[in-house]
Amino acid sequence: MTDHRTRNHLVTTTEAGVVIVHCPGDLDLATSPRMRDALLTPLGEGARGVIADLTETTYCDSTVFSVLVEAYRASLAHDVPFTIAAAHATVARPLAILGLDRVLPIRPTVAEAREAVTGTPVTKVS
């Protein structure tokens, strides 16, 4: 696993070719350019899939939703699976109000997002 830290708390991790962009805390106009770069760059560099991990995001403004739509469109253009992990009401509720939950691929957990991207079921160890 490779771990790359970007400015302003975004962490990009690569596991078996799947890039996970972990975005904790507040996401707004100041952080959206770095988030955009972190999501779009792997799409053009041969990633097997990209996941926007918003499971620990505490605030999102409209610029972040625009970035998510742009990343999804780019993933379709590059034929690379893209999924958003977001269950917290801070992110899920605005996505639903805007109707983006019907357009964007959203899963409640990173594990379920990884499963959606790779097509490999999550195995739970008891």
C-alpha cells in the first residue's frame, strides 16, 4: 500500500491499483482544487479505480459537489470505475437534496465502494 499526503489533510492511498482519496474534515472552495487534482489525476494515469472517501467529511460546499460530478464524468470518459464512500448526513443529505444520489455512484462505506469499483465482494473475517 502506498500512502501520499497532500496539503490540507487529503490522503491518497493506492491498493491493488485502486486509488482512495481520503477527505476528512471540512471541504470547501479552499480544498476543492486539491481534491479535484487528487481524484482526476489517477483517472488519466491508469488507475484500476478511484474512490472518493468522504466518510469522515464534516462539511461540504457546492464546489465539492461540482468536483465529484466532474470526477464521475471523467471516470466515464476514461472507462475507470469511480465511487464515493459517504454515509454521514453531512455529505449524504445534501447529495440527496440535490438529486446527485440518483446520478453519482455512492456507497456507505469504503469497503462497499471498493467492492463496487473492483467487483470483488468484501469478505468479513469473524
